[in-house]
Amino acid sequence: MDPVLEQIQLAHDIGADRIELYTGPFAWAFEKDPANGQKEFDKHCAAAELATSLGLGINAGHDLNLQNMQLFKHLPGLQEVSIGHALTVDALLMGFEKTIEAYLSVCR
């Protein structure tokens, strides 16, 4: 879902127990200019803070990769990221073991 506070509240109100924040616009902004990516990330942080205060679990995903995912290790309450496409492409280029090591190092 988009990092829109009203949508987070509605997800809680209808009984959701977890949300996934859509990170596509963040990834696109980050690719063009990391400063703009930071602005988009700040929106995700506000959404995550609200979700956490409501007791919702938080996932994030779409177009996250080794370059832009570093910010998301700081997202409040983050439980899981969806990185399947990027991980697959990186594994084809670097090999599976090196790719896993690279992603783990970004997340630590």
C-alpha cells in the first residue's frame, strides 16, 4: 500500500494485522536523485510509525535493490522486504552466494 496515513488507519480499522508498503515511487526517486529518495523514505517512516503504533506488522517491497535498500534497514518496525526480482538478477550477475552475502551486509 502507499505510505498514506489515512490508508494505514483504514487497514487497521478493517482488521488487517500486517501491511506491505509499496516502495516503487521511492525506488524511482532514489534512482534519479538520492535526496528525493530520502524524501520518499521519510513518508514510509511516518507510515511505519503509525502502523507500529496501531499494532500492524510491516513489510516493504517493490524495486528494492542493493543500492536503495540500505535506507530500509532503518524503517521502524520493518519485518520483511520483498527483493525477489533484484536478488535474482544480482545472483545471475554475481552468483548466488555472493549475492546473499551482499544483501545480508546491506541489512546489518
